[in-house]
Amino acid sequence: MAKLRVGLLFGGRSVEHEVSIASASSILQALDPSRYEVLPICVGHDGAWRIGSVGMLPEETAQAEHDLPALPGTLAIERLGGDPSDGRPVDVIFPIIHGTGGEDGALQGFLELADVPYVGAGVLASAVQMDKDVTKRLLLQAGIAVVPWVCVDAAELGDPDAVEARAFGELAPPVFVKPANLGSSVGTHKVKTREELLPALRDAARYDEKILVERAIDGREIEVAVLGDREPEASLPGEIVPRSEFYDYESKYVDEETELAVPAELEPRQVETVRRLACDAYRAVEGCGMARVDFFLERGSGEWFVNELNSLPGFTDASMYPRLWDATGLPYPALLDRLIELAFERHRRRRALETTYRRG
Ligand SMILES: Nc1ncnc2c1ncn2[C@@H]1O[C@H](COP(=O)(O)OP(=O)(O)O)[C@@H](O)[C@H]1O
Ligand SMILES: [Mg+2]
């Protein structure tokens, strides 16, 4: 049987460009070479797509910026569908671009229009999970506890007293301030005094028009990996143990000391609860493909809160998502097989839908 040709799409125009290259390298190494042939495709900081050749490594493709032709996405996708370098189209795209433009539904919409099977969440689930405010509203509707929050529009910063009164009318410091649509803790601040609120909001407003002010939770950070479409399955939970005050950009990508406990040390009853909550939350945001569901387990009360969902979690072999599946009995290469299978299944299901109206 001919090998499946996988277009491994990575890079992107975001602060997570380098993280994406690392994820893509791990994926390339783990994909079974007897089943797959991988074509690396790098989206540069300039937004142009550069198609490597089969066998080329993601980091080589990223470095070959000057040698590979820079194509607009539209042209690249056309070429991938018909005639890359040797006339064979890609069978499936594995997008592993984090953040804006990569996991917010924009890229998924583009791949949808190109009618190519792709790994991971679709347009709606991606867009919802990217927006922390919309995510919370859907979770609340499903009866799932979220951290109490106030949503601020950047335009409101023109009247600072009113914003402060509204935020502190509902929440007492300490609070967290963060842009609604971002990741990697960029623009996120822990605000301990009233005076710190406005500077934090102004900084967050550099990244997004919508900003969340949230009650600060004193709790453990527990994460669960979810996989599947119609009948999603949840992994064992893991725990993030950051060294700094919270899980900020440094502790995510720079500080090697941040510890991931896989699996997390929890009571069997707590494990059961959090796995069930993870599947419920996934369904509430119409999740498909995969997502990592991040929780706080509050100290003292023992209450669970969903913090956020990530439709395109970090994906190196040392990242939480693959490690959680590994600990649950699904090793990294088998996880990749499953994700690719899900991409084909979803594409087939959508293809089977009628697109013209027939009477009777
Ligand atoms: N309400 C909160 N209470 C306590 N810690 C928080 C809260 N919100 C965020 N944090 C801390 O900030 C980190 C990043 O915030 P998060 O909401 O997960 O955004 P991101 O999308 O950037 O990961 C979290 O992992 C956690 O350490
Ligand atoms: Mg997070």
C-alpha cells in the first residue's frame, strides 16, 4: 500500500513559532516511516508558506527560508493538492501552529475550503477554545464550574474609574488579568492591589480588545488530555508544578525546572471526577480531534474549576498532552495514528453530507 503523505504544517506568525518547530520535530520523529511520508511546510514569521521536501527536517525547512520559494497560503495549498515537487498530493495536513491564526479557526477554515483532511479541531471548536470568555459562557451553560470573571472591552479603559469600580465591585484582589484570545501567558498579570489593575489592563489591551479579570485561585493546576470526536476519551490527569508565582511565559518555555507530574497525585475519586469533567467540557465547546483541558483544584475547598481548553496543545514528546496519553497506555506514535485516523473520519463524514437541496 502506498504510504500516506502527511503535510506537517508548522511555524506561524506568533510568539510560539519556535515551540511549533519543536513540536513538529517530535511529530516527524514519531510518525511510523513504514506508513507515512512527511512533507514539512513552514509558515514563516512573514506569513509565507515554504514547502520542504520529503525527508527534510522541520528545523531545516525553517532554516532554508532563503532557498525555498515563499508562497502565499492560497498558492501553497493548491500546489499541495496537486503537484508539490514530485506530482503527489498530500493526503492529510497535520497543523501544529499554536496561537493566533493557527489554533483560532482561521487556518482550519482555510483547510476546510481547500477540502483537505486535517488533524485536530474544526473551525468552531478552535475559535471557541481560543476565546476564554466565550469558552466560559458555554461551560457555565453546561453546568461546569469556571473561575468567576469580569469581561472588559478595551474601549472601556477610556473611563478608568468605571472599569475599576466594575471589576472590584464583583471581585476582590488578588485577581488575574489576561487577554481573552491569547496563550503562553503573554499579557497575563497577577494583580494584588487596586493600583496595579489599570496598568495590567492596559498591557493586556496591547494584545486583545477583550480582556478578562478573574478571581485568583489558590490551587493546583491539573490538566487532562481529551481525544476523539463523537465519543471523546480522557487521559489520566497530570499536574503542572511551576517554580515561579504562576505558570508564566518563562516557566513554560525557558525555565527547565517547571515540573510536570504525570500522572498527578490525586485520590481515585478525584481522578474520576476530573476525567468526567474534562469530557463534559470538551463536549460543551463542541470539541473534536483533541484538546487539553486545564483545571484548578482549589486548596481548601477541593473544588474543581475549568481554567481553559487548548485545541492545539504543546506537542513535543516532553509536552503534557502526549505524556498524558503515554501514561494512559497510548504511546506517542499510536496517538499520532489515531489523530490522523480521526482527520480522515471527520472529512468523510462531512463529505457525505448533501450540499444540494433535493425534493422529496
Ligand atoms: N484565575 C487564576 N487563578 C490562579 N492562577 C491563574 C489564573 N488565571 C491564570 N493563572 C495562571 O496563569 C497561567 C496562564 O493563564 P491561562 O489562563 O492558562 O492562559 P494561557 O492561555 O496563556 O495559558 C496559568 O497556567 C496559571 O498559572
Ligand atoms: Mg494555560
